[in-house]
Amino acid sequence: MSLLVVGSVAYDGLETPHGKVDRILGGAATYIALAASHFTQPRIVAVVGDDFAPEDEALLVRRGVDLTGLERVPGKCFFWQGVYAADMNSRTTLRTDLNVFAGFDPKVPDTYRDSAFVLLGNIQPALQASVRAQVASPRFVGGDTMNFWINDFREELLKTIAEWDLLMINDSESVELSGETNLRKAAARIHEMGPRWVVIKRGEYGAVLFEKGTGHFAAPGYLLDQVKDPTGAGDCFAGGFFGYLAEAQARSGDAPLSGESLRRAVIYGSVLGSFCCEEFGPRRFETLTRQEIDARYEEFVAFTRFA
Amino acid sequence: MSLLVVGSVAYDGLETPHGKVDRILGGAATYIALAASHFTQPRIVAVVGDDFAPEDEALLVRRGVDLTGLERVPGKCFFWQGVYAADMNSRTTLRTDLNVFAGFDPKVPDTYRDSAFVLLGNIQPALQASVRAQVASPRFVGGDTMNFWINDFREELLKTIAEWDLLMINDSESVELSGETNLRKAAARIHEMGPRWVVIKRGEYGAVLFEKGTGHFAAPGYLLDQVKDPTGAGDCFAGGFFGYLAEAQARSGDAPLSGESLRRAVIYGSVLGSFCCEEFGPRRFETLTRQEIDARYEEFVAFTRFA
């Protein structure tokens, strides 16, 4: 089924212990769409400047991403530059130029209004709410956020996520949002804010999915031989997660989403996040195949089985 | 089957964000034996002073621990005092009094010499080797170590673990021992040092079991509502792991240990480690039952299932 994605399409300057690139395609919507494109044809709502390169657009087109909602305005694309610590578990921002993103007012094209799944990437909560409101009657709405919105736009954020089916967040953000350091307690507080489902991402250690009043599902992380660049891994997790759900729902028709589907979505999310780390920026998506994705899913089955 | 355990029987002074106790039973052999006692009758090799309290001995006896190898000498028990950080992922040692432990020369009683499983708790590598040498023909030998032995007794440690079937170690120690920050690469280096099996413990995030030339098994951690005191959790993991193996081997007779058994041992280890954190020191073992242990094992089955 159809998946609408909103977020940034940007350029990044990246430095990790394994190398340095001055300028490479980036942005949450980019990574989400590339990951989701292996399951469905994601529809992007984003804004780019006149420096958006034809070869980068070509990658998205080749992956079947619908660019009807990609607004093009005079100026430059959002640019972010950062450097990762030796263990790559933390990073320092060196530069953030909002550029055309500063005036982003997302407009959902008519052809997107029937979208069944809506994934609201990490942007200002009021804009996430605006995109949600422009979709007629989505089956499943979820999104991401970050410490900046949690701390400085708290009321706006709480009002926005109250309408969501699922919130996806990393562990430190779950503490900031809920005021609880214990993972179970943090998830319980976030359920009270609205979302029936909460996914807490724990970086290399995996992810935990909580369903309100039911229980949880815990997945360990995939052990890569080498992490070249973790940029975009969280967004690829989200893209794999929502992409898989949209595909599964297309198969099951009108049946409600099952907890089993959401568990498998966590694994597909983990698979896509792990592939993302194998190359700088989104380069791994130039060659990644569905066959490789399914093979890694089977690896997860094998390395978690014990009963 | 029979399980021999060597390590410390000690007293600890503990402070965590949830409370403070000035003096409570502790030590690696204590925690290992209490955890393993739910599966087998562990045989302890350790030393205590004349301050070893009758009520603490009574707990071990009540749990069926064989104390034939518990040497009693004049002086005081090993004493350790520490305080945990707010998130309990790190701790500061305030005091270490070796006392009678300084002259510990482990002697394996004749009645222990036929032990099938040998678990060498965290003590000086030469003493671990001495215990191993005093057991006639064990089926499975494994042990633990720590940064002090890795850095200051490296050659002695390498000679000792070369004889082991399994090394159990935490993630930061695996980096120090192997020189590799990547978990897969660290395990591969440790396989080269001898052990066919390597378990890398990741605290609250779970544990990973590697089998040389075969693959790995990853288990997420159990999500507790509250961690009161993590002291002894790693030792309880080891005790649950080896206790379960000894029990499983007793059922399967002469069949070689299977990878499946070792995977289930990781889960039982995780279960025992999680119970340990629920109360200060070893207090949880005053009431813990096999029924509670098996129920938590089934929780692991439920919260990790997706295929």
C-alpha cells in the first residue's frame, strides 16, 4: 500500500574513522525513501534548492520513489556537516545551514492524499501535523522526533504525537520525552501521550517495540564487520519498518495490522539500518537488492533462534 | 552433571541510587553457586575468614551448594566496597581488602575431582589453571576474567585460557583482550587464543555467543522495571549458563554439547542475571524459585519471537 514520507532532502559533509566526504546526498526523507523503496513506491514530500544534483535525483527515480511532492525553490539545499567519535556512538555537528529548508511549508499533492501509511520524518512538529492533516484517512501514522523539538517545542510536539499510532525514537530521546530512565517506564509514559506503539532504537544494540497494554518485542542489533558511516541508519530503520508494513498490508488487504507484522517490521528496519552503515552516505543503496535484504532477514532468524 | 566453581566468597559494601548496605554477602563464587543451584548442586572451591557468618553459610547450604571445598582460615573475608553511577552502568571502587583471599591457594577436594563442568571465576589466571589441573577429565571448562588480569598478567592469562572451551567476558574487556573494537573481530581473535566458544556480555543490552567457524547467537537483555543493584549480575549469568548446561548434559548423557544447548544457556544466564538485579546483594536468592526462572525463560521466548 501507499506510503507518504516527509522530511529533509539534503547534503551532508561527513567524517568518520573510516574516511571523509565533503558533500554527499543525505536527509531523513532521502534515507527513508531509499530504504522503503525495496518494499513499496514511497511518495516524498520535501524541498530542495537549485543545487540538487541530477545524479542524486536519478538515484531516487531509479529506486521508484515518487517525486511529485518534491518542491524545487531558488537557493541551496539543507546542508549538515558532522564528525563522528572513534566508537561512532556520538557525533559533533560542525555546521548546519538550513537554506531552503528554513521556509519549508510542506504541501501534499492531490495524488498523495489517499496514502494509507504516513511516516513523518524528523521536522518541526507543527509541520508534521500539517502533513498528517492533508492526508484523507490514513490507516497508520507514525513518526520520529529529536531532542531539539522535545526540549524547545514540547507542547507543539505533544499535541502532534497525540494523533500518531506509532512514535519511533532513540533511547536518550525517550528519556528526555518521558522523564524516565527505565525503558519500560519510558514507553508506558509515551503510550499515555497517545501512540499505541512505541519503538525505542538503541543504536548498535538493537531496538525494542512496545504495544500499549500488551507487551514488547526486543531485537538485538546486526553485528557488522565494519561500520563505515552510521549517518542515516535510524532513518533507514524507519524506512524499512514502514516499507515492510505497507507491503504486508497490501498482501493482507483490509485486515488490521497485526503485532506479528510490526515485529517483522522491526527486523526489516534493523536490516535496512545495518546495510546503510556499510558505505558512506546512501551509497549502499546504489547496489542493494531485495535478495540481499531477505538474506539478512534470514540471518536474523538464524542468530536469534533458541527455543 | 557435576559443576565445580572457583572464585571469591566475600562481603560487599554497596551503594546504588536505590539504597545502601554496609555489609552483605558477595563474591563471584557465591553468586555463581546461588544461580547454578537451581539446576545442579554446585561444588565450591573458595576461602573464607572467621567472620564468615552462619546465616550466610546457611543460605548456601539451603540452596544445596557443596561446601566441601570451602576453606576456612584465620582472618577476615575478602571485602569490597563500591558506589554505582546514576545509570548504574559504571561503578567506583571505594575499598578493596583482600584479607584471607591474598593467600588463596585453591585445593580441589578428592570428591570434586570427577567434576564434568568447571567454571573458573574471576581470580588470578595461574590459580584458575591450577584448579583446572586438579580436575581429572572435565567435559567442559570455561571462565571469566577482568581488565586487571588482561593488562597486568597477560601472558599468564593467555596460557590459561588456551585450555578453555569457553571464555565469558564483558564487551569492554573483549576490546582490551583482543585489541579489536568490533565485536565480531574481537570474538574471532579470542577464538584464535583457544576457546571454541566466546560469550560477550553487554550488560543491560544482552549477550552474544560466538562459536568458532560457525556463527553467533544474540540475545537482548531482559527489561526490568527497576534495577536495584547490579552487583553479581555477570556472575549469576555465568552460574545460570553453566548450571543449565550441567543439567542439560545430565539429561542427554554422553551426547556432545549442542549449539542449541549453549543458546538456551545464554537465555538462562540472562534470566538469572536479571533476577539478581531485583534486590541488593544476593537477597533475591532467598526466595527465588525454579518456577519463576522457567516463567521468565518463557517471557524471553515470547518477547523475542517474530518468524
